[in-house]
Amino acid sequence: MTLAVCAADIVAAGSVRPGAVPVSRPAPAAVAQGEWSAYRLDKATEQSLSPPERIKRMGRGQEMAIGAVQRALDACATPPERGSATAVSVGTAWAEEGDEITFLENLIKLGEKGAKPAYFVNSVKNALASQLALTFGLQGENQTFAHDALSFESSLWQGAHLLAAGRARHAVVCGVEALVEFQEIHGHLLGWYGTDPSPLAPLSGQERVGGGTLPGEGAAAFVLGAPGSSAAPLARLVGVRARGPLRRSPAIEPAEEIAFVDQALLAAHTRLEDIGLVILGANGDAALDASYGAIAAGLRGRAPHLGFGVYRHLTGDFATASALGFDLAVRAVAGRRVPGEVRVVEGSAGSVERVLLYHLASNGYHSVMIVSS
């Protein structure tokens, strides 16, 4: 799949982030010994997302998405009205996988009468977008995109596309992932996640014992308007370019990645010299960090003024963490400076008017998002 350029006003943003320090828990005894660490929402944050009566019938992903969207809507000077033709576009790689697995386990162990209906309802992939539409009374088109590492980028592109086509007045776009045990098992068995409990330090040169990265969870949401429709937007989306895995080998060629960035800049009518900050999706995994480092060096060789920053030391690694990176990019442009949460790893950034986000996954998915004042 390939996503082309799109544009929109970013009216408001909100996010729900995990705790800044990884939390360790015993690994499932049937799979491994010892402890596994991950970036998780703390209990206080999780309990603040929805009223208790609502939490009982919702999956954790829905709670996070509602929390992020509520914060975005609260930040709107004039939020979309209930019943309005506001589209909902959600990106998630795992959706409500935890509820789906729980429903199937209960069905097998307890039979048809023992499986709770709420788990079945939440297991439907579009439950996330549908729940947002119901909770906030948004009656435009609603869709959930599950496209691995491009899930959030797909939802962002769709939201902007609906606005450009005149099919919505506003679009609520959200990237969300709730960490579940099945995902942890899957990641550890495949070698994605390591057992080193120390916080991630992407592109710091710090070697993680045993390699790998740490999983995380969270959500970020944005209210979009058509280009030029908002008197004072936080920022403007001027380009999204994303592409699925086209490689026949797992080797990552920095020159090809730099060419991909150039294509995204050209399509967005933006020069590399216009970019003040590049936010990278590096996740602390040594092999992937090395690829990010080589690509950053190639870009900085052509534009020495560039500053490069990372953010997954705050979130851990998950497919839609790019939504939280996008939130930081919007904040950087809105405040004209690098947010304190972004760790600058190379160069320096002064006044920030344009930010380029670059994400690369080891399976070949890659994306560029460009945000401007």
C-alpha cells in the first residue's frame, strides 16, 4: 500500500501517555521465566479516562481513545457539535485483541452461556471508531484502520481525504494501542522485545542487555479541519507519505530511505532546508537505531542546520506510537520550540516552524509526516 500527500488544519490535539518509567511484571509461566518490562498507563491515569460504569463494558483501547479524544475536544475553541457530520478515523494495529482473546477463551472454557457479550462486542475491529462516534455523538463516516506500523498514518490520511472531498466538516483522528499479554508473548517470542528493564534511550549509543526494545501503549487524537478553514489552528498538516513493505530482503538501504524522504518533501512542496526539526521513530533496538543513525547522517550532510529528536523513551514501542510522535510535532510547531519531552540526539533546533516525522519499521514499513505553522 502507498499513501499519497494530503493536507489539513490541525485544530486541536490530546494524548494519553504511559508512565515514563517501564514497569516490570512476572512473565507468563507457561512461556518464560523471570520478568518482562513495558511502558504502561499508571492506575491513576487509567481510572481517570472514563466513569467507572463505562469502564466495565469497554476495552482498554476504547478507554484510551476516549480519553485522548476528550482532551482534544476540550482544547477546541469551538468543538464539533454532537450530531454533526464529523468523521472518525482510528488507527490501531491490534485493536481490542485482549477482549477478542478473552471472549474466545471463555467460549472454550465456559461454553456459550459463560462467554460475556461485552467481550464479543469489543472484539469487533471497528469497535474503537464506533465507540468514539457513539460517545461524542459524531455522525460522519467512521472507520478503523489496522495496517500494522502504518495504522495511524492511514487514519490521518483518511481524515484529511474526507475533508478534501467535502465528505466531512471536521475529522477526529486517533492512533491507539492497548498492551495485552498476547502481544507481549508474541513480541518476545519473535525477539522484538528484550528483557533489559532499563528505560529506552534511542540513538544514545547505549547497548541494551540482550538487545530488543520494550513494548508500550497509549493514544493521541486530533481534530482536523479542511485546509484554511480554521482561523487559528495549532498547526497544519502539509504532507503524509507512507508505504508498505516492498523489500525482498530485510536489509535497510539508507540511500533508498533518504530518497523516500525526498519524495515526501517534493510532494508536499517543501524543501529539506525549510525543516527545523526531524523527529525519528527510533525505539532503542540496536540494529534499527543503526539504520536511523545512518539516515539521519545522510540528511544532515545535506542540511547541516537540522536538529534530530526522538520520543520513544517516553512511550515504548508499539505500532501506533507515531500518533504520540505526531502530537509532539504539533506541539513543537504550535510553541515554535522543541517540547521538553523530545530528546534531541543530534544538532540543535532553534525556532521550529516545520517538523518532519520519519518512521521506519524493521519489516519495511516507513512513513513521513510533515507539520507546518
